[in-house]
Amino acid sequence: MKTITETASRSGDRTFLISESGHLGGTKKHRENDESYHALNKRISKKIRLNILKGKWPADTLDERMMLRKFNESKLTPEEFIETWK
């Protein structure tokens, strides 16, 4: 990923991220927000799956039911199994 800097008259210097193919990847701040949203989404998904494995919540989707079935076959604790699942 290449970085170029453009000087704007009102907002000062802005940093843009350009991929090798030449596509604009947004500003650096925008990219950091995307990464934090991704990390938050991952943590929430992990907590939801953990609650399903512990029996606190029902397994509604096909993926959740498959995960629960594999968990029951595995003989692992919910925390150990979550680390091996997708």
C-alpha cells in the first residue's frame, strides 16, 4: 500500500492510502475506524457464539446450529471450542 499526501487549503495535510492497483483506500483516519469496527464486530460475534454454546441463547441460524452440533461432538469447553471455530 502506497501513501501519498495532498495539501488542501482549508483542512491542512491529508493522508490517502492507495493500493498497488491504484485504488483510493480512504483517509488514514477512515481506515483506522474501519479496523476498529472490524475488531468490535469480531468481539461481539465471539460473545454471541459463546452464549449459544453455554446454552444462554438459542441457536437460530443454520451456522449456529452446525456450530453447536460440532461443539457437542468435540468434548471441549466453550472457550476452547470458540478458538477453533472459524
